[in-house]
Amino acid sequence: MTSWAEIDPKDATGINLSTRLDIDAPLNEEGERCPWPWEPQQLVGAPIGQYHCQWCGAMVLAGVPHLDYREVWAVDHPGIGVLEYASEQEARAAAGTAGRLIPPGEIPSRRPKP
């Protein structure tokens, strides 16, 4: 599988990573693939700082490659994959239980246990 980071932005103009599943894409906080993650790295020198990616809504930094939240998730939630968690949330939404109160032990704490 090709990594999106191996592709230069000028060569990616016609690529949509929502449909090009042969290319690995960074995930946003919800576990969704970013369709076009090359924007942030092109904003070198722009007085923006941190902003929401217009393609996937993830928080990114201008001038650096798009953050892949699967790496952040692995630190915050050891042993639970972001895609597995996102699939569970989608299933709850489909079942109509997305708004219910979740028992404290059901969702992992953001803090690692000592």
C-alpha cells in the first residue's frame, strides 16, 4: 500500500483518498479517512497556526504534514483501535442508542492507568 505522504501535493490534485483505498490516508479524530490531506503542508509561512482541515475537519497545523489521529488514539486509548471505536459509535447511532448515557467502564479514560 502506498502512503499518502509519499505523494507530492502537485501530483495529488486528482486524487480522492475517500475512493482510492490503495493509498493509506491519515484519519481524523472520528476515525474517518481524509480525502485530501496535502493542504496543511502547503501552507508554510501562512499566519494561520492550528486550524480545521477543510476536507475532513481534523485539527491540523499550517506548514506541517496532516496529523494522523490513529497515532494520537493509540497513546490515549491503548489496546482499542480508532476504527474499532468509530465502528462501534456508528452501530450505536444506527441502533438509536448514540445519545444514551454510557456506563463509566464502557468508554476508556483518556488518561493511561498507572
